[in-house]
Amino acid sequence: MSDAAGVSVIIPCLHDEVVLRNLLGQLQDEARRDGQPLQVIVVDGARSQRCRALCELHGALWSPADPCRGEQLRQGAALATHDILWFLHADAELDGQPLAELRQAIAEGAVGGYFAFRFSGTPPWQGRLIEWATNWRTRIGVPYGDQGLFVSRRAYSSVGQHAPWPLFEEVPLVRGLRAQGELRCIAQGLRVSPRRWQRDGWWRRCLGNRLLALSFAVGIAPQRLARMYAGRPCAARRRGAGGRKRPLGS
């Protein structure tokens, strides 16, 4: 049974237990402050018993899955019991009162939304410039999953959910939501981990992301881009003719 005031949080995970522990603790604290129903679903692409134990400790639902982010998100949404779906990366950091903010956006008629792109901590000038450029781009472009996309269950189903892809799975979802109604940007409530930018270099990471986006825009299959990005194939699949599943892009 769904609850109009409740929020179901869906977190795809793949060997992310270290950062996931922090997020699950923050969600527990925020739920106590918020006072409204909250369901947390972790969809684990590693099928890790360590992740399962962590979820049990924090009262989250653990769901084993194949390691493909688009499929993991769809699987989590199918398990959701509330009318608002909030998709988070495992290394996200809550800031302020995000549950109240996103619930208000849906109550005021938005079909969904996302949070402004802000790094955790105090980023250097390169990070601040990337924040500004990303927020400028997402005014008309696609906010990606690290910005905490949220959506009403009805709108999510009507636009076809996330694509069952390993990368850029939110692109058709966001485009469908924009065509259906308001996609609201919330200024505060979520911060993005800078760990990948710090590891790879601020400009190298930024350039790599833009090259991937450009490659996707010109028609390169998400599976191929995922192999370039992570160095391994993804088991993403879609329904083919006659109801059989076949690899996406085949």
C-alpha cells in the first residue's frame, strides 16, 4: 500500500559499503527529524553479504541484482511502497532537509526534480567552477543521477522508468519528465562526493565525462561506453521481439 506523504529511496550499490554506511545513517537521522514514512531500498549489484548486513543494521531493504545501474534502479522502483521515488548514489551526502523539500515540490505540482550540483566539503576553485558549469548546463540539459533525481510514482511509470542501461540510464527519463511537466531544481539538500574528481584529476574527470556524453549523443551504445568507463561489460538487457530478452543495442 502506498502513502502519499511517504518517500521510497532507491540506492544502486556495487562494492560501496564504506560510503553507503554513512548515507544510510544520514537517512535514518533525516527520517526521525522529518517524521514521515520513509522506505530505503538498496539494490546490490555485488550481491554482497556485507552489504546485506549493513542494510539490516540500518533498517533498509536489501535486494540482490545484476550489476547494471539502470536495471538496478528499475528493480528498486518495483519494490517501492510510497508515491515519491528518490534515487540516490551510494556516496551522496544529505544536507539540510531534502525530504521536506522534495515532498513540497511534488505537492506543488512538479512531476519530479533534482538537487543543485554541489560538492561535499570545501572544493578548490576547480570544483567551484565545475559546480557552476554543471548547474548552468542542467537548466535545459539532463541532470544526472548524482544530483538525486526524484519523481512521483505515476510520472515515473508513465514516461517509461529508467532505461535498462549501464550508463546514461536517466536521459530518456528526464526528457520524458520535462515533456510532461515541471522538473524542479532544489537549491540545497544534497551534496556530491568529489572522490572521483580528486582521484582522476578535476579537469581530466570533467573532460572524460563530457566525451562520454558526446559519444552517447552521437549514438554510441551505452554498453560500449560503460566498458570504456569501467573496463568491464554490463549485463544490461531489454525486451526484444516476441518478448525475448536480448542485449541492448544488439
